[in-house]
Amino acid sequence: MMLDILAGGILGEVIVVALIAAVLFIVFKLSSMVLKLVVGIIVNSIAGVIAMLLLNYLFNMGINVGVTTLIPTAIFGLPGVGTIIILKLLGVPV
């Protein structure tokens, strides 16, 4: 009797709809977290590149804008710029 209700009745349809809703909720929640992470990384990278260019222009830091400085800045953002500045002040050619 109970198997007949679950197999073809309204209760079975409600369970399927509830499971689909739960899966969709989890997928949307995870995708929004990933989107926030990606947007944060992009903003940090853009801020890093802008900071490096402004520091180079305003304070004449002498940092060469090339592949060796843009890749760490684009990947790490502001911490990458800080590392490049510390290396430059310690005399390491960057």
C-alpha cells in the first residue's frame, strides 16, 4: 500500500519536486559564491595594476612595466604590487 502511494501518487511527485528544488538551490548558492570570488579577484587585479602605474608615475619608482611585473600584479593584485616594491627597495632588479 505504501509503495503504491510513493510510486505513482501525489506524494511521489512532491518528493521529486522537493529534491529538484533542493538541488537547484544548492547549485545557485554555489554559483553565486564562485561569482563573488571571481569578481573579487578581478577587482583586486585591476586595483593592483592601477596602483603600480600610479606609484610608478607619482613617485617615479623606476618599476619596469613588463611581463615580470604585470603577471604577479594581475594574479595577486595589491599584495603583488607590495612585493614588487619591497623587492625594488631591496635592490632586486624587477
